[in-house]
Amino acid sequence: MSNEENFLNAVKQLRKPEKERNFDQTVDLVINLKNFDVRRESFNLFIKLPNKIKNKRICAFFEKDSKLIDVVKKSDFPKYKDKKEIKKLIKSYDFFIANAKLMPEIATNFGRVLGPVGKMPSPQLGILPNEEDKMIEDLTNKINSTLRIRIKEPSIKIGIGKESLDDEKIVKNALVIYNKIVETLPRKKDNIKNIQIKFTMTKPIQIKF
């Protein structure tokens, strides 16, 4: 049986009738690792998904306001010397982008808080050469279909879709993520202990490979 069929069977099993939930549950993929030292081996990966999971809450560090996105302007930076204000900002948004010109000041003013939670604007996905609408639109579309994975413990838990998404689309996302993680791990499949899939409120189902 192929990996695709194994994933599909697991998703169908998840959908078997149980207590009905009154919200659109997240589909979580759980990849448990072995022989991987999270303290010594860095892992920071961006994966473009074939099917968007949800629109992320995105904020920009710009010189001027934008009609396309929420903005923290350069002139507003002093306000965030208060740690409470920075923490409130971090909770309000999933992702931050920035005008490249402002990065030194962003690092000085926000780096100590954004860095540790993995929300610092990144050269791979988050820094723009200017604030033109087309560039902002292209980048936000890319962010909404891209997943970032950082390994901080020997178990990776990733939201790969919503319960309302078609089974085939969930499986396509799962396969792209699984294959990219395996490809990037130092010992490839030998770093994988087991793989599970679950909805927010269900027990995990182990996927056979």
C-alpha cells in the first residue's frame, strides 16, 4: 500500500462518527523523531503547501500605512519599548513582514521578543525591498500557503488542514510535509519513530508505512 493510501485510510478513520464538535477542527500531523538531538541539530524549514490551511494574521513593519495589511509604522516603534505592548502585538498576529530598510531598527526594538517565538521577519519569507501593493499582495498570498517548521522537541506537531477540507487535499498537504521533513532530516527516514494524525479533539491514529 502506498504512503498516499495509508494517509487516506487514516483520514477516513478519523471521520468515523463520534461526538460532534461545533467548530471546524484542525487536522494535526504528528511526527515523532528518534536519534535527533534538538539541542545540537538545527531545523528550520519553509514548506509551500498545495492547499491553503487558513489565512494567517499578518502585520507589517513599514514606513507608511497600507490598505492591504495591518501596519506598525516606524514612527510607532517607541510605543513598543513597553514589553506589555510588544507581547500584545505578538499575540495578535501569526506572522510579521518588513521593509528591508527598517530591519536594523526592527532587530533593535523587537528582536528580543520576536526572535525567541520565531516571528522575526525572515529573509526566506518576510522581507520586502519596498512597500508596493503588488509585492505586499504576492508575499501575503505566499505566506498563507506556506508552513514554517522549527523543531524544538523530538515531536513535530503541525496543523495541515481543517476538518472541512476534502480528504484528498488533506492527504496532499500531509505528503508534501512528510516528504520535505524526511528529505531535510540528517538521517532521513531513520530519524522517524512514528507518524500519527488527529483532529483537535480526537485521539491520534498511527499511520502505517
